[in-house]
Amino acid sequence: MSLKDRIDADRSRVFMQYNHFADYHTWNGIKFLCVVDEDTAIKRKNNNVNDISWDNNTIDTLIYVPQDKWPGRYPVPNEHGIFDKVMMKILQVQNDMGMLTIVLSAQSPKAVAE
């Protein structure tokens, strides 16, 4: 068995297992299995620091999903959709051996302090 085949098997058997790492979410109303990583999204947004003191009024979400399990056509940056009933924009798509890493962003206006 080649390394690529072993990675594909581990991805399906371990990483993308429901309730191990993955959970069901929706994209434009279509249910699919993915891994959501909020901490990594915050670190990417804040230059590798897990700090929420800096904010540009957006909420970023990072998801991992096998390319063949993504609902709909191949995702592209600046495409808008609804992720778990929240309007979001795809900021970045990275394909690593068939596993997509997708960064989603949603506007989150904050109230002005008096």
C-alpha cells in the first residue's frame, strides 16, 4: 500500500469519523461531514497568536473536508454561501492530497462603546 493510500485510509477511518473529530454541518442547506477548527482560524487571523483583543469585525471559521465530500461545485475564494445558517464568504481554499482546508469569514459588527 502506497503512502497516499495509507493517508486516504487514515483520513476516512480516523480524522473524518463522526464524533471523533468531525461533525455534521450544512453548506447552502446541504448536510456534510467536516472538521471545524476555530482556534486555528483565530491564530491565522491574528498572526499566530490566540488573542481576541484585535478584531476587524469578522468571525473566521476554518474547516477541513475531503474534496469529494464538499457539497456542490469546487469552492473558490470570494464565493458566498450559508454555513450553518450564517452567511459567509470563502476566503481561502487549499487542497492537500484531496483534503480541502477552507477559511470562511462572516461579518460580525460590534456595538460602539460609549
